Amino acid sequence: MTESIAEQRAARVRATVRPEVQAVRGYPVTPPWSGIKIELMEDNHLDRGNDTAATLALRDALGRALADAAFHRYPDPAAPALKAKLRERLGIAAHHGILLGAGSDEVITMVSQAIIAGGGTVLSLEPSFAVFRNAALASAGRYVGVALRPDFTLDLPATLAAIEREQPKLIWVVYPNNPTGNSYADADIEAIVRAAPGLVVIDEAYEPFAGRSWASRLDEFPNVLVMRTLSKIGLAGVRLGYLFGAAAWIDEIDKVRGPFNVGVLQQVAATVLLDHYDELKRHAAAMIAERERTAAALRALPGVTVFPSNANFLLVRFPDAAAVFAALKAHGILVRNLSALHPLMANTLRISIGTAAEMDALTAALKQTLAAP
Ligand SMILES: Cc1ncc(COP(=O)(O)O)c(C=O)c1O
């Protein structure tokens, strides 16, 4: 019997696409959600229903700037206005280079391509952000994960042993870590940096909520860069991530960047929104307060473990996370079930911090769920 076109195509794909790419599991993205969405660490204060005079002013400025933007022209990849604004608002030193990406996801891809492609090992602590592994495998690199301790602190002897054994050219350290929420001890990170034979990138995606950063220490070491994103501070849909540090590193990694990777509208939107950074920081401050209030409320519930968090989410362990996830969904509340991500994550849900009203709804729904027989 002759094979159908679909069968022939499937066989051709299997024979042609690199096996390590075929083995990659795509990053799971949930379809749009109309209820309370506390899943991906977005700034829910920017939902239309929560508008204030300040957010309306921000929208107004954004609308005017986008209408004026030269969207018919290719973007200037040097992005001078945006980079100047990043330096001014986020304290990036004048002598440090900045590499922009369409979200830090793209920055992770570029770093992986520049450093690991064609061989070499990347190391990350686990559980952590899944994109490090996928980007390493897509760049034909080897990926090595080193498990954290069960309380999610860094296992320094195991990490140093893995560095010695594997000689990774690239190490990712997430500070504070996603999905666990904690920040590793600075002395442990320093020991990793000193032991690393290649580059260490400190991923500070959650820096606005942690108030701690390695940015001020970059010049102490020959092999450290800091990566951040504007996603967690209100701009997830804009897609703007950045890597900064010594130009000797940044200039090399920049060579694998697509020539026009950050579009005109992204650049304009990010520049305007950084003018309103104080308002976005107020939202972050509200989320920090909500995080602590919600953590205290959840800790009072039976059988619940709330892990300490420096980020805009809480990792929470339940007796039966899948049942709680389903019950919350039935209440119209979407969180993230990461129980299958890693053995250390068994029975955990990651809950982003939303507005006070949303966190009240979450606590009420959990009280009801956990009290049910
Ligand atoms: C630790 C960490 N790094 C990077 C990212 C990617 O962020 P983005 O691509 O939106 O900049 C995330 C997103 O959740 C993250 O948690």
C-alpha cells in the first residue's frame, strides 16, 4: 500500500529534523483565560478593569508614542533611546554593554547559540526555568541539571562537584529562582562564579520584587553577566529582555542576534513605559505586600506549605495539588501546576500575585476547597 502524503511527511520530518530538537518538549502555554489569571507572573493591576488615573495616563502616552512611531522603517538595532532609558531607570552602568532580545527567552537563545552551539555543556540548578534546557538542546549542547536541596536551597558541594566534572561553558543562576521563589546565598553564587570555567549568567527576572541584584558586583569578576526582563514589571506582552555587563562578552554574543530582532513598536512601547516606571514600581510594591499577606493567610490553612518567596509568586505545596488546581479552576482561578516539572516539585502549585481582591478570592476558594470533606 502506498503511503499517504501525511505519512511520507512524518517520516521525512523524523529523518531530517535533529533528534535532540525532536526530543524537546515545547513550553506549555495555556489558552486565554477569562477568570482570575494568576499563572504567569503578569501585572494584573494593568488589567483594564483596574485602571486608575496613573494607568490611564500611561495608556495615553503609549497611544500617542505608538501613533508617531516609524513602523514603516526597520528598527535601529542600536535602540539608543531605549538603552538610554534602561540605563537611567534601571541603573545600568555607562561602561556596560546591553544586549536586547524579544523577551529574555530570546536572550537565552542567543547566549546558548553563541556559547554552546556545536558542543559544550550548559549547567543549571533544578528545578528552574525550563527554557535553559530547551535552548541548550536546540543549540546542540549538553545540558546538566544539578538538583537543589528539598528546601530549595543550593546544594553547593554537589554544584561545585558538577562544575568540576562537567566543565560547563555556561551556567544559569536564577536569582530569585523560578519556580521556587527563593534567592540563593550570595556567598554560594560567588563560589559558583569562581569555580566556573566559562560564563555565568545571573537571571534576575524577578529583581523588581527581590530588591537584591548582582549588577553592582559585575566588575569584580571576569565571567558574570546579568539578564533581566521587563515582563514581570508590566510589559509581558511587549517582549523585552536584556543582558548587560562587560562589553567584551556582550559584543560577542551580539553577533548571533538577528539584525532587527526588537521591533520599532517594542522599542517605543518599552521606552514610554519606562517613563512610567515609578507607577510600575508601585504595582510591584503592592504585589510584595500582597505576597506576604497571602502567604500568611495560606499558611493558616490545613496541610499547606508555603515556601518563602522574594518574587511575585508563591510556591505552595498541597496534600493533593492536582485536586486543588482543578477546584481553583472551577472557581474561575487559573494558577500553574508544576508538580510534574521535577521530583522536588511534587504536589506544588505556583501562584502569581495579583491584586488584593484577586488574592482574597484565591484565599476564599482555597479555604472552601481544603475544608471540603
Ligand atoms: C527565570 C526566568 N527567566 C526568564 C523568563 C522569560 O521571561 P521573558 O521571556 O518574558 O522576558 C522567565 C519567565 O517566566 C523566568 O521566570
